[in-house]
Amino acid sequence: MKRMFIYVLLVLLATQSLVALGQVENQPDAITTITWWHPNSGLAGKAAEALVAEFNNTVGKEKNIQVQAVYQGKANDVLTKAKAIWQSSSTRDLPDLVQLDGAAVLDIRDTPNLIAMEDLAKADGFDLSQIMEAARLSITYKQKMIAMPFNSSTILLYYNKTAFDEAGITTAPRTLDDLASVASKLKVTDEKGKVTRYGFANVPTTYELMVWLGQQNGLSYLTDFENGHTGNPTKVLFHENGTMVNFLTKWKALYATGALENLTSDLNGAFASGRVAMIVASTSNLTTIHSMVGDRFEIGVAPFPMVDERATGGVNVGGGAIYALNNGSGNEKAAWEFVKFATSAQQQYTWHIATGYFPVNRDTYSLPEFEAHLKANQHYGVAIKQLLDSNPKLQGIWVPSAYQIYYAFQSGILKMLTENKSPEQTSRELEAEINSYFAEFLRMQQ
């Protein structure tokens, strides 16, 4: 009797265990939530929201992943907030993904919380050759792609085609000599001799000089260690290789025409109002500039003017990229699923249409809808052809004191023009100032 009682008890316990196990197996899988900090606002902000919604309702729904996009202010604000966390003792509040621009690379590339995007791609068997080479190299450090290029752009010449037609100009300037000639024809003054329309406006910063110096002789580096892509730069190269003097000589000749306005901000507004007939600006501004100009005049776009005929390197890729961070959640694979989705051929087409950033996925360019889009909107085709014709090794600079260097370029060039300094003296002074920033950074690293 006692033996029978024990047998029945064991059967009941086993039955209960099976029932409990079945309940666990029938529970839906837990949802993995990915946080993405980004700086996208305006048109890009709406496009980012649409991208996240599309992912959450398709791939995310299928794989139990939901992305939460969090706008954290401008790119520098995003870096400041993320950097404060990864430099603290607790990094569990880090987002899984963070979108930063090129100025942030020096801060994030060596942090132990960074998960190289190339590692996530390889773990998934993803072929990185799908990503355009120039875009991939733009975020490659010491031979490894550390982030995924996303909001990628390059630089273009925008011109007032109506003003061109009125002045009888049929061809956009190809070199800086051409630019000086065309700008002179576009300058307009009133009866008192006051300029009411400048031919061109700009005070070069790092953004433009990366191209104007880097494109010379096919490819020229601004600093050693390949502009900081293979190690910390110790010195600039633009003075000893002569690229800065060559550029400044052309720039001073442009200023001498009286058709150049030394404008440091709101160039889009000056162009849209008709005060300036030509500017250089990011391809990502294309949609915005069209919106600002409206029907006021016809817009033309052309490749970024070369310094001279020997400056054949083309343009570099600018913009930003998405980085994966280890915050202890173990969400890396889920984060990669979103990155893979966001840079897929179809999503890059949608992102391009909404924002003007060029697609980083090569397969986007063979989509029938993309080919039709370029036929109907030839301005976008100019930017893309320019990039495809460029040397993919022409890349931006990753340097310490990036903001000081940005303003050092502007200040140095303005002084050359207003104090009539020589290009040689200006180049040498810029070399000394920027090298001092590098030396201070390296001293702090010891």
C-alpha cells in the first residue's frame, strides 16, 4: 500500500512538472529593446522616425526587437552625453547604438565599450563590400571599419542658374581660376558701388580644405598617419608638400576680384535670398536649399571646383556613422539587425529621398526606382557621379582639437586676406599652430 502511494505521488509530480514546462515553452519570446541616440532633426528627424517604425513593424516584429530612437540634440551634444557615460564608472546607461559625426572619432575609437561594426558584420556573415568603398574607408581606423556609415554626404557647388543665364555664363567653373572669372561676372553693385550680389561666398574650414588640399596631385594627406586613420597625427603635411600654399595662392587671387564675400555662417540663406550667386555646401543640403529657394530662381549644381587641373583626387565622404556600444545588455546581435536594415538597399533609397544623404549601399544604385529618381532629379546624379569618380582613399582628418583647428583655418585665411599676408607665411603659421595642438595632445597621452 505504501509502495502504491509513493508511485501515485511520483506520477502527480511528474505531470505537474510537464504542465509547468509546457507553460514556459508557450510563453512568447521576450522583446529586446534597442536604444539609438541620434542627432537627426527636421527632415532627417522625420526620416529617422519613419525608418524605426518600418523596422519595428517588419523585421523587428518578426525577431522580437524594438528600436527606441532618442534625439539627443546636435551631433556634438550626442557625443558629450555619451562620452560622459563611457568615462564614468558605470556604463550600463549607454545606448546600444549612437550616431556621431567625424569629429567624434578620436573620442570613441579607443573606448573599451566600442564594438567594431566590422566584427558584428563578420559574425553575421555580412559582405561588407555591399557598402561603398569610399564610405567604408571613411570610418576605417587601423584597417578595421569601426562604425557603419549612415548619414553620408559630400560637397557640391550650388549656383544661381538664372543669374548665370542673365550673365551669359553657360558652364559652371571647373577650377578656382574659373571660379574667380565667373564670380567676377556675377558680381553686381548699385549706383554707389556697393556690392548687392557677390559671385561667391566662403571662408574655408576643415570641411572644405580636406578636399581642396587632399585632392591635389591625385591624393595628398593633410597630416601624417594618413590624416589620422592609421594612428595619432604628429604633424601636418600641407606646408611641406606645398598644397596649402598652392591653394592659398588661388584663394587670394579670387579675393582680389572683389567678388568673394567672407561669409562664415548662413550661406544657405545668403544663396537663397540672391545675395550670393554661388556657394559650396553638403549634398545633404540639396533638399533644404531647393525648399528655401522655391520659385525665386533656378538652381544649378556642379562638381566641387578643383584647385587646378592637377587636383584630380575628387572629394571625400563626410557626414556621420552609427556606432555599437557594449552596455552590458548583450544586445549586440539585435542592434546589428537594425543597422543592417537601416543600410539595406531599399532603406538607403528611402533615406536618400527623404534627406539628400547619398546611399551607402551599392545595391541601391541598381534599383529601378533609384535609376528613375536620378533621371527625374539630375542634381542628385551630379553628386553621386562626382563621388564615384573620386579617389576612395581621399578621406577626412581625425585630429585632436578639431574645433580649434576648424577656427584656426578660418582665422588664418581671413588674416591673409585682410592683412595682406603671403600664402607662404599663412601656411607656415597654420602649420605651427596646428602642430602645437598635436604636440599638446600627445604630451597628455604620455
